[in-house]
Amino acid sequence: MLNFSLIGAGRIGKMHAKIIKAHPKTNLKYVFDVNSKLANDVVKLIGCTKAKSIEQAINSKNVDAVLIASATPTHTKYITLAAKAGKAVFCEKPIDLNINNVNACQRDIQNFKVPIQIGFNRRFDLSHLKAQKARANKEIGELEMIVITSRDPKPPGIDYLKAAGGFFRDATIHDFDLTRFILGDDPVVQISAFGGALFDKNAKKIKDQDTAMFILKSKKGVLIHINNSRRAVYGYDQRVEVFGSKGMIISNNQVPNSVERFTSKSTNTKDTLHFFFIERYEQAYKDQFNEFVKCVIKKTTPKVTFEDGKNALIIANAAYKSLKSGKVINVKF
Ligand SMILES: NC(=O)c1ccc[n+]([C@@H]2O[C@H](COP(=O)([O-])OP(=O)(O)OC[C@H]3O[C@@H](n4cnc5c(N)ncnc54)[C@H](O)[C@@H]3O)[C@@H](O)[C@H]2O)c1
């Protein structure tokens, strides 16, 4: 049995707590959150212990692994503490919003050889995975284009927006990682980004974006289009198209049920899509955790590494440079 400490008992932390509890080889020992009420909620839900301090949560001898799901600016500090304590680390994306902090963290932990996996859950979605495999085994021939559509159901509140660090580093970072995953060993070399606040007053107020489009190019010349919105009235819109010389794979939207309505007013209408990420990527969140547990037990390298987290942030930074300058930016890892 692997004993876990969970740091952060918010939206995604609570979901991870349930996954840890449900896994046959893991146990949630401690939860820690600066918001005591949220930590108590997880204690009630799971039956674990509320850690008195971050030190107790991370350093306790009976803890094997730490799952970091606290607010983004806390990640590097907790990764470093956990690595120094010799604990395996699963950390939510992004590692940090500032590349200098990511580099400093990488230097600080380089001598502590613990497994670290970053929470890019979309790599584990079975349909996206099939699209990636179709590229890897050349089922679609030579890869020529990737098209990713990723739109949230509704914009978050202003407090979330202020803490999130910008649309590209908070949301598009998933799509930058998915792009790198599908491309395999063919790196992104250029990006151009457009964005604006078209409908969300909060995004406008803090000079963030709610709508964005990106064109990227890989070293081999593959063209990638990503489009994002903070609002899709029909639900969480997640589609990936992988196009090549021998055809195309589409990882399409998934719906909670298969009902289709035929009435005097319309035919073939379906219910709205899954509400948001927790519902749409339920299987992916479980599979990414299974993978992490496997790596810790078998002492293998995680499939989504610290370096992957860093590289997605490098692309997001280049996207902001492009947005500000109106130019195509060369991406250097
Ligand atoms: N992979 C995904 O699909 C996904 C989805 C949502 C969020 N996330 C990431 O997960 C992280 C948390 O996001 P969320 O939506 O759950 O946010 P949230 O605001 O609901 O939860 C964050 C929690 O961190 C706690 N916290 C803040 N400072 C802390 C500290 N110093 N020590 C311990 N706890 C602290 C807060 O009290 C809060 O309970 C973010 O980094 C976010 O980017 C990833």
C-alpha cells in the first residue's frame, strides 16, 4: 500500500482524494490545506487525517508520495520539499507561471532522484491517445496537421482569473502539452498567437483573454491550429483532429448519454456535452493516477515529466510574446 499526502483540497484536490481512496494500492493518509474548512471536508469524505502542518504532511515517515493540487504559486515550493524528503511527487499543472521559478526548482531537486509526474491528464484520455497512436504507428501516413479545439463551458470568477496567471498558461498549456505529445520527437519551432476579451468583463478588466487562436509549426513542418474559448454554451468542447497523407483521426466530443430527439420542431438533437473537465476526463484522471502508482511501485520514469511541464510553459511564454508583438516567435527549449 502506498501512503499519500494530498496538498490542496480545492476543486481538483477533492477529486484526487476520491481517486486515491478508490485505488486498490493507495491510501490517503494526510490532507493539508491552508483553508482548514476544505481540509475538513476531505477528512469527512475520505476518513484521512488533517495534517497539522505542511511538514507533517510531507516529511512523515509513513508517507510515500505527495499529490500537489494546491494553488499554482505553491507548486515549486512543495515539489522541492517533497523531493528533499525523498517522496514521489504528482503535481498538478502548471509547475509555475514563471520559467525562472521552474528552472530554480529543477536545479534544487536535481540531486534527489524521486519520480515526478505532472498533471497533463489529457494525454491519458483514451480517444486522444488513439489519435496520438495513429500518428506514431503511421496509420494516417505522414502527419501534416493537428487541429485542437478546447472550449470551457463558462468563464471562471475574477478571483480565479487573477490567480490563474493568464489564459495561455492556465488553459492553453494543456493544448500545448497535447500538441507536444502528438508530435512525439518533432519539436514545436514557431508560434503565432491571437487573442482578446470578447465577452467576459472580468477578463477584460484584468487584461486577460477569453478567446484565442494559435498557429504552431514543428521542425518537420507539421502545422498545428489550437482554438480556445472560456465559454461554449453547449458544454465542454474538446476535439482533436490528426490529419495525414493516409487519412484523419478525430477524437470527438463525448456526451453523457446517447439520447437523440426527433420532434415537430427539430430532428436529431442531442443533449449538451459533459459540463467540464472533471466529468469529461474522468477516465483520464484515473488512468494518469494508475500510471503514477505503477511508476512509483516499479521504479520507472513517469510518462509526463518535469521537463514536459517546463516545455509546455516555454511554448505558453512564446505565445504571449507573439500576442504582444504581433510577430511569429521562434520557440527555443
Ligand atoms: N489537470 C487539470 O485538469 C486541472 C484542472 C483544474 C485545476 N488544475 C490545477 O490544480 C491546481 C488547483 O486548482 P483548483 O481548480 O483545484 O483550485 P482551487 O482554488 O479550487 O484549490 C486550490 C486549493 O489550494 C489551497 N491553497 C492555497 N495556498 C495553499 C498553500 N500555501 N498550501 C496549501 N494549500 C493551499 C486553497 O486553499 C485551495 O483549497 C492549480 O494549479 C490548477 O492549475 C488542474
